[in-house]
Amino acid sequence: MLEQKLEQLRRLFQQMDRALIAYSGGIDSTLVAKVAYDVLQEKALAVTAVSPSLLPEDLEDARVQAATIGIAHEEVQTQEMENPNYTSNPVNRCYFCKSELHDTLKPMALQRGYPYVVDGVNADDLADYRPGIQAAKERGARSPLAEVGITKTEVRELSQQLGLPWWDKPSQPCLSSRFPYGEEITVGKLQRVGRAERYLRQLGWKNLRVRSEGETARIELPPEQIKEFVFTTELPPLVAAFQEFGFLYVTLDLEGYQSGKLNRVLEMTQAAS
């Protein structure tokens, strides 16, 4: 079954002939870039959008991974932080982010002779609240993984099967996803979240989030790692570091990390209406 999906994915790119990949360096878009390059070679181009919401480490990962694959890779600056519809952080913030992304990539693709812009949206993403998907579709972007029905788990399985060493890389959405809806996003806030997450990764914790709520940092780790974190981490230096980054308070989420947790407020609002 999985092999059939991979073959369908390859045929899809054969039909495209030339494709520009919206390439974040995450596991999904990297698999798309890998298969696109295997099929199209020099007729595939990976483009990474660079902005304050992208961690410098993630940009470096994108560069290394593209070089490992062999695909041509370019970077473009996007300006979503200049759009108040984005920085005010409404519930459809991602719509304005992806609008900026694809309004940047589509003209670039047409100018370079690429008839298709494709992204890394997978089949599981279609079941989640992802307003950015609508923005991409409105601008003619295609989602090969979703079209073929490849799930997140299958993305990892295929990545491992194809020999990609980052097949188990944790998901890493943009830093703006760390803020509750309605809290204004600024470059300074993005930077302090980025520095806090970098600090924790340097301590050896890989799959995590630092949620920012006002002046409070809330650390989320997988539930099974919480006890180890509490008993093995020197907490005073951690708190001092976070305060140096700009937070006043540092907390640990006892429920643990769950993707999309900040969307619960949307579910509560819908239930109350």
C-alpha cells in the first residue's frame, strides 16, 4: 500500500514536468523535495521563505537537507510581519502567512517557468484547523502528499525507506504558533521564544514547545519526559536564562506537549455558541 502511494507520488511529479516546492525544511516538505528531485532532477526547485518566525537552526537544517538531496535550493524573504492581519494574531493568522508565502512564490514560479507550486501538506493536515491550506489553494498551489493520501506517519515511513536521516525529526511549525490567538506577535517575542527553545534543545530536549502567554513561558514536553525533566534539570539556571531572554515567569505544562493545543479555545467557543 505504501509503495503504491510512493509510486503515485512519483507519477504525479512526472505529469507536472517542472515544479517549485514551498520548502520549509520540515519532514513533510523535505519528502516532497526528495521525490520531486528524484523524478525531475534539475527541473525541481526548493524555495525556503525566510522571516522572523523561522528559527535560524531550521533554516540551516533546510540548507543541509537540500544539499544532501541534491535539489536546487533558494531562499526568499517574506514580509508577513508587516501585515497587521497577521501580527494581531487572529484565529486565521495562518491564512495571512500562507497568502504572503504564495503571493511571493507564484510570481517567482511563473517567471522561472515552473507551472506548479507545491507544498508539504499531508493527508492528516486536512482534518485539522489549517486556514493556511485555503490560502494556498486559492493561489493554485498543490499538495502532492494530501492528493495521494499520505499521512504524517507514512511521511516518516517513506522518509526512512528512502534513506533520509531526518525521518524522525520532530515537527516544527513556525514560531508564531507559540502564541494564544489575540496576543500580538512581534519580532522581539518571536526571538525570545526561539532563544528559549534553542536553550532547551541544547540541554538535550528535542520534542518540545515553549508557549508564550504575556510575560509567561510555558514549557511543553512529551508527558513521559516530564518527571525526568523535573528531576534532572537544574531549574534555577533555566529560569535565569528564560528571564534573560525576556520572560518574567517560567512554568511547566503538567499535561505535556500536544500538537495544536492552542486550538482548544476554538473548540470551546464553538461548543458555547
